[in-house]
Amino acid sequence: KTAYEVGKEEKIDVMLVGGDITDGFKHAHIPEYTTFCHGVDEIVDYVVANWPKEYPFHTKLIGGRHDLSTKCDFGFNLLRAVCSRREDLAYMGDTMATFTFKQVRIRIWHPTGGSPYGRSWRAQRVTEAMIGNMISIVRQTGKIEELPQLLCFGHLHSAFFMPYMGSLVVSIPALQSQTPYLEGKGLYPDLGMWIIVIDLDKDGKILEVTPKLKLWNHLVVQIL
């Protein structure tokens, strides 16, 4: 099954995408002629035509460094252009977005840098920094910034889940198999998706969380 078919089967309410749905255009790590779409118009048309549609849930997505290559080089936002032509796709931000969905405070982030040796290291460091920043804001203004209940990381191509310092921290696996760039670095992506069920009480506090990991690493199939 594809990721969207799994989402429909699991009756999810929303699909969250952590960035880099394209390889971008003339990105430093992707030689231009190793991709099959060339030029921004061709990339946008391809994504609009081929991204799954007609499913009973919407998709909220952010960009990544590849998606933003055109914005950085000449001011054209690939993902914004795609989402403007697809009502079921919601563009939430360039590399980070914080929003509330069905009472759950969610942050999706596409960091930079390579994959750390310890899978949880980046997530722990960021969560601790968020709490430190919140304490600084309280001391300076007296206002309390609400921490995300669900913190989702893209970019790292690895899958893990852990509760940490009041947040549910999720590393989003990839939907792209190993590329020559990753192979050269000795990196092997986790291919798959998380299905996360969150039960809340009447005040919006988390009562129960059920994370389920669907992996396709042993298959050579279309997974989108």
C-alpha cells in the first residue's frame, strides 16, 4: 500500500509532511541531470499532477532545503506554487510551522545539518533549547509560551518516537529510497510513515498516545 492508502485505511485526520517533497532545482547536493524534472515549471506541474489526491483528509506540509533552493536563488517558492493549485495541500511555512489541530499543539520542523550518531540527540537538544527560551521569555515578559505537544522532525530520514520534557518527539522517516548522495555518505534511510493516535481529556491534555510505525525498507515499491 502507498502512504496515502495507509492513511485512508487508518482513518487519519491529517497527513503531516516534514519537507523536501522535491529535489529542488540546481541544489548543491543534487546534480541537475540526475533528476527527471528540469526547470521550476516542470517540477511544479509534476508535483501538482502526481501528488495523491481525492483522499478524505488534508495534508499540511512545510518546505526543506531542496524545496527552498529556488526561493534562495531567485525568489520563487516551489511549494507555495504547488499548494496554490491544490486545495487539499496546505503550505504551513518554509522550514518550520507551529499550529493547533483538533486541540493538539503541533510543531513541524525541517532542520539542517547531517544525521547525528545518536538518533535522539538533535531532538533532545532542540526540546531543551525551546524550554530554555520559554524560561527566558517568562523572565523578561511574564508571558508563558505554550510548548508544542507534538514535535515532528523531518530531514533526518530516520524514524524514532519518544516522550521528552512534556512533548511527544517524532522523527519522520523518508519516502525516498537511498540516493547516490546518501550512499556516498554511508547513510541508509528509514522508509515509511508514523500513524499517531492522540486521546485528549476535556481540557486538551494528553491522556493516551498510540504510535504505530509503518516501514517499507524491505520492499521496492511506490510508497507515495
